[in-house]
Amino acid sequence: MSLTNVLVDTGLCTGCGACEVACSFQREGLFSTLRGSVMLHLEDEVDYFGVIIKRLDDSLYLGRPEGPEVLPPGGSADGAATAKPIMLREPCDLCGGGDPWCVAFCPRGALSLGGD
């Protein structure tokens, strides 16, 4: 199995946003929640959040409390918020094929490399 995608363990994720800002800083040289390939998704429900990662094939990886899901390009999940903000961003290239910053900077170890 090749380690080609960033995966999220939502049981460990606290929603701190370190993955978002690490990604944007590696890509753009600025700390922003609007520039990276990783987006923290917050809902109005108490303590409900997930991480969305845009992949090279334009599919979306959704790391949510109810379990991970991969949406094909143009796909949508029932009840999911619009994916428009992340679709305008550059896809994750694993930081140029190296060690993804989002994985390295996650304080809880919730992000990892995997094949799915």
C-alpha cells in the first residue's frame, strides 16, 4: 500500500485548526485558514466538527465524527455543507511529496498518511 493521502482520526482531532494553518504556511508562507488544502468544518451542533482535505484528483476526503468518507469530484454528502470554499483551493500534494506539514504539526496525532 502506498501512503498517498492524509487521513484523519476524528476520535483524536480536537478541531484546533493547526492542520489548516500549517498547510497554508507551507503553501503560501502565511498563516491563514483560507489558503490551504485542509479546511476545518464546524457545525452549529455542540462539539461537531470535521476536517475536509481536497485531493489531487479533486475528490474530497471528509473526516467527520460519523466516520470518514471520500466524495468523488462533483459529489456531495447528504446534509453536508457546501464544498465550494475548498473546491477553489489547490489540492493536497503532500507538501511536494515530502512530509505533510498538517501531519507533522497536529498536536494530537490525529492526521496520518494512508492509502485510502
